[in-house]
Amino acid sequence: MKQLLASTAAGLMALGLASSALAADLSPEEQIEIRQAGYEFMGWNMGKIKANLEGNYNAAQVESAANAIAAIANSGMGALYGPGTDKAVGDMKTRVKPEFFENMDDVKKIAGEFVEAANALAEVAAEGEAEAVKAAFADVGAACKACHQKYRAN
Amino acid sequence: MKQLLASTAAGLMALGLASSALAADLSPEEQIEIRQAGYEFMGWNMGKIKANLEGNYNAAQVESAANAIAAIANSGMGALYGPGTDKAVGDMKTRVKPEFFENMDDVKKIAGEFVEAANALAEVAAEGEAEAVKAAFADVGAACKACHQKYRAN
């Protein structure tokens, strides 16, 4: 915990993202690499859901993709934004803007909305109705975009 | 589907990993990148569970970590081993051995055991008993290792 900036820690704890076993043993480089892995894997699963909505709808594939997105969203990725992860480290680049670390209340709000949207998508995906998934999928996309537009450089 | 080698496709379909919306639009480089992202993110969550078992046990953190591992394990990563992903592509390296693609029945069996172990870990993690989690965690570790030893270069 002591490795986290106080303001960041407060924001993360409010989200239930912090604990003694967090990023304590991870270098800034590792934290950036792992959070990018999480976003990349969610992106793949978003792509699969999109393809299903635009083509033949495979309910089982959509359900597993939505579960992966929700589980990653709920895994406490806030812990991967520790000190030193606000800019490139070694060969590891990051597109996060400095504003991310300066607006933790807003980040917390946006992250909470994303988690809610991801959970809602997983719920409707389990029911197998493509139209409901389409709406919930759009909500997740909007929640992703809300953070990207404010806190991710192009 | 037609982009997949027949033998690989048969193995993946038996695992329920194949569908029309699979890796069709992903380059070999993207497939390698995404599968590595999945393993990396699972590795982070394995590390969190390990830290919890060795230190203060936070049941909520262990549960969310186990859910992330299980959801990723169930997301159909077999689709990320399409043609051309058996060796480095551009700057994207891979440690997968050629034997992986030559023993799809065995890979299918090992992958199935990994998914089962990950699901079992998620189940016991939800119950919050550290001792049960410890045993299920060891099973997941063994399932990871079973593949690494045979099909991953050092």
C-alpha cells in the first residue's frame, strides 16, 4: 500500500481495488504491461461479440466473451496504476494521460460505470437474447470510450 | 473457419472453441499478441492468489482473481493458434513449440483439464475457504505446467 500515492490509494480503496497483495511486488513496467494485456484481451472479446451481433449469433461464444470482459473488469485493475506508471518505462509505452492521476474521483466514477456495464452485459449474454446483448454491448462500448476520450492519448 | 488447419479446427471444435466469428479477421501477429495477453493476465491473477495464500487472505480479491482466470480459460483461446502462429511473426515472438500443432488431441486434453481446474478454483474461491483454495490453486498450477513442459520452449 505504501507504494501507492495517497490520492490514488483512496480512489482505489473506494472501488475495493486495494489490498495488501496488490501491485506491491510489481515494477511500474510490469504494471503497465499487465494492464495493457487486460485491455487487449477485453478488446478481443468485444470484437467477438461485435462479430456475433453483425453475423451469425452464437450465444455460447457471446456468453463466454462477456464473462471474460466482466471478470477482467472486476479484477482490480486499478492496482496497475501505481506510481511510476504514468509515463513510458524502458521500452514499455503507455497512452495514459497525466490527468488520469489528477482526477481520481472522476476515474473512480468512470471505472465504476464500466464495471456495472460489463456486469450487465454478462447478465444479458447469459440469457442469449441478441437484441438485449446489442444494447448492453453498446453501453460497455460507451463506458470504454468515456475513459479513453478523457484519459487516453491518441 | 477455412483459415484454420483441418486438424487444429477439429481439435478446437471438440473443445467448443470454434465458430464463424473466431480469429477470421485476426492476423497471426494479433493472435499471438492476444493469447500472450491472456496468459499474462491470468499470470497476474495467479500471483495475487499466491500472495493471498502466503499472506493475509482477502477472500474477495481471491474470488475476483479466480473468476478472471476461469473466464479467460473459458474464452476460447484455442482460436488464437491459427495458421502462421507457430513461430515469430515480425517483432512478435512466441515460445510455442511445433509439437503443439502436431498433437492436437493431447493439447485438447490438456486444455480441457486446465479449464476444469480453473472452474474448480473459481467455485471454491467463491466459498472463501483458504485451504480449499490452496488445493484448487495447486491443481491449476499443475495444469498450466502440464502444457508448458510439453509445448512451451524455455
